[in-house]
Amino acid sequence: MEQLQIGSVGRSVCRIGLGTWSMGGWMWGGADERSARATIERALEMGIDLIDTAPVYGFGLSERLVGEVVESLGVRDAVVIATKCGLVWDDRQEPWRDSSAASIRREVQQSLDRLRTSWIDLYQVHWPDEATPFEETAAALQDLVDEGLVKAVGVCNYSAEQMERFARAVRLDATQFRYNIFERANEDLREYARRRGLFAMAYSPLARGLLTGAMRADREPSDPARRAPMYHGEQYRRHLAAVEALDDLAQRRYGRRVIHLAVRWLLDRPGISAVLWGARKPEQLDQVEGVWGFEVEEPDFAAIDAIVESLADVPS
Ligand SMILES: NC(=O)c1ccc[n+]([C@@H]2O[C@H](COP(=O)([O-])OP(=O)(O)OC[C@H]3O[C@@H](n4cnc5c(N)ncnc54)[C@H](OP(=O)(O)O)[C@@H]3O)[C@@H](O)[C@H]2O)c1
């Protein structure tokens, strides 16, 4: 199991973290709490000691489940909990961005309560809020660090320019962005994180299930998390064909499967510190072990690119 240090958190963590968005159910067709708890337990048993959550995941549910499991196993000191602020919601469960100091102050207390803890290891702004001065958000987070409620500060979905602005006012240790074999729009953020020495987490590493090899042509996903064109119609079929080609390469070259190759490819990209593996059933973590013990060899990066480039002419 590979580990890396997250700046001010002051310890190393497993380079595969558990992502808890889907287990909260919101945008993923509902939650199964029993299965979600078992998934968190399984991750911890396996040595996955980085858990990424957010208040908005299941409108409090994911954080609550993480808090309950970590407390019941008595492992709080051994786990790095990364949660978020800056996305709030109303009675209709419609989220919006608010990274004002007042909102952060309210949110942190709610997260600490749900997580049943007295500190958050990594506190991340969920989405940039251009209506609030970045200096205000950064200062509010610095106060939480000074008070010992938060160990390290991160951001998600910020551009490089936004991170530059933000990092002038508080020590920035980590960043999260969408990045996987199929979705590479954030290459510049990978490079920025590498240059600035940030702990960079790739989210949606499995392209929300597409790169696992488990999705089937006759079962198009219907949940809002997978509403992008690549999960529907001709694009879906073409992506599934690319998954098959990647699976073939993984088997031929490494004796692995596409899910292992998809995560290994990320871990071997310069600047990527960790991947956040989203799971909501314990058996979805069975393949984690197969990610260790090999590296993507140089010619295969080009072979993978060629498979992805064959998708470029797909009509949307
Ligand atoms: N900061 C942000 O704005 C942001 C945004 C997105 C995600 N994230 C973080 O990143 C994490 C991961 O991203 P993600 O959840 O979007 O996508 P992901 O990790 O690419 O995909 C997760 C989904 O893949 C499927 N899956 C996982 N393991 C599997 C296996 N072994 N076999 C078959 N299917 C499997 C499951 O879907 P089914 O259960 O439906 O089969 C699971 O819910 C999130 O949980 C969250 O913590 C952060």
C-alpha cells in the first residue's frame, strides 16, 4: 500500500482514499445505510485511512455515517477525515455556494457534530464562490486552524488562478479535481499541483463506474450523477468499447483488469497524490489490492491515449 504525506495534517495516508458521495444517495438514486456503513468499515479494515466526505453528500448522511463508524470502531486518531464547506442547501434540498465567514462558522460546527469529532483533518472549500472575497474565506479557515478545529486547508474545483489568489491568504495544502482516463480537462491543475507541491486528489477516478468494467450496454444509468452524454446512446456504447480495449491491454500487459489500470494510471501521473475511490458496497473495494505492485510502463501511456483518442469523433 503506497502512502504520501498531506502537508499540515502531519502524517501520511494511503494513496487510495474512500469517496463517500454515492453512498449518501444524493444524485445516485438513494442510499442504503447498512451497505454504506459496511463499506466504510471495510475500507478502514483494509488500511484505507483517508476518507473524503462533504455535508451535501446525502444532506448530512455521509458525514453522519462516517462519524458513526469511526466512533464505533474507536479509530479516530488513525483516520484522516477530509470534509468540505461552502455548499449549503434549503428545505427543498437545492444546494448553492456560500463561502462567507458566517456560513463557514455555522457549517464547521454542524460537520463536527455529524462526524462526532473535535477536529477535521482536511477542510476543503467545495466549489469556488466568486460572490465572496477569497480573502474572507481564507481568513475564516485560518481562524479554524488557529482554534485547532481544522488541521489543514484544501479546495476543490478551483482553477489555478483561483488557487493562486486563495493561497495568498492561507496555507493551501490540498486540491481536488475531476480527472480520469476519459475526463482530462483538468490537466493544467495536475501540473499546477505538482509545481506547488499540493496534495492533489483525483475525483471520479473510475468515471463514476464506467472504468470499472461493470457497466453494460443494455443498462444505461439513469441517476443524475451520470447524466453526461458519455453514459447515453452512441457515446455510451463507444465508451464501453474503449473500456473493453483498456481491459484487454490491462490483461495482456499486466495480468490486471481495467479498474486496476484506471487507478494505476492516475497514481502514475506526475502531480497526482491520491485518488478518491467512490464506493457504496463493501465488495466494490475488493479490487483495491490489485492496484498495488505494478506501474504503467511508458509505451502504455501512448497506447491508452490512442484508445481514448478513438472516442474523439463520437457525435454527442
Ligand atoms: N470535490 C468535489 O466536487 C467532488 C466531486 C465528485 C466526487 N468527489 C469525491 O470523489 C469520490 C469519487 O468520485 P465519484 O464517486 O464521483 O466517482 P467514481 O469513484 O469514479 O465512481 C464511483 C462509483 O463507481 C462504482 N464502483 C466503484 N467501485 C466499483 C467496483 N469495484 N465495481 C463496480 N462498480 C464500482 C460505484 O457505482 P454504483 O454503486 O452505482 O455501482 C461507485 O459509486 C466521491 O465519492 C467524492 O468523495 C468530489
